[in-house]
Amino acid sequence: MSYTESPELAMHPRLQVLVFVDTVDLAEIEALRYGNGLHADDLTAVHFVVEPDHAARLQERGALFAHETPLRVIDCPDRHLVRGAHDLVAEVLNEHPGTRVTVLLPRRTYSPLLGRLLHDRTADKMARSVSRVRGATAIIMPYDIESRIARAAAPGSREVGRVKEPISTLAGD
């Protein structure tokens, strides 16, 4: 193909979107909204269980969204999330030949100092591992906590749960 020819875009018969979640918060909800906007054949929230009590609480809270997006819970007793993510994507692709898998990894961003203290780069490692699987794509979705807090304090904002969120953001813009 020369530089003047248009590239041929491959059509895939099926798209499965997996949103890796650890809690139910605005970052995860935003990732689910984005995944829904991809018009996938299947959209599934996935939680890798490291702590069973935390997973049980997540399932209770996730029940609020179950009518829209199912929550798949995967045991990960060895705490090796990167391998769990890789294995899940490979399993989905093996079970559904011709499928493309997109993994969305919500990431909360903080100020540089706080971010270094709170973030261990697990999402980066998971994305790198998933992206090595043929037919899979991983997208890290940053969610800026500081700007959301600033907007929540602004006039005209509306409270969502315990966090205020501007009405325009709730509308999905």
C-alpha cells in the first residue's frame, strides 16, 4: 500500500468491552458510560477478587447498575491481577472467535505528590499485558479528581451520592 492509498479498516463481527472495576465511584461510572457509547455487543464490568469482603460490598453496590451492566467477579487468590486480566481476555477471545475485546481501566488522577503516594501503576501493567493479546485493546481512562472537586464546589452543581457533580457532567457531556 502506498501513502496515497486509503487504509482498509478491518470490520470485526463482534465487540466485547470489559470495564475493570474496584469500587463503584464516579471514575467507574464514567468508564461504563464510555463503554456503553462504544455500542459493544457485550459490556461487562469485571472485578478481580483479592479481598472477599470488599468484593461482597462491591457486588451489593453494583446491584444498583446490574440492570444496565452485569458485574463479573473473578477470583484472584494469588493477587496477580496482571495475569488475571491477561487470562480473562485470552479466554473471551478463545470462546468467541472473530471478537475484538476492549478493556477500559478507570484511573483516578490526583495532584502529582498525592498521585505518587496513592498509585502503584497496576492499571499500566494490566494495560500493557492485555495489549499484547492479539485482538485486544486496553484503554486507561483518567478521571481527574481535583477538577471534579473544584467543579463540585462551584455554584449550580448538584449532589450525587456524597460527591457533588456538575449537572452538565451528569447529562453525559
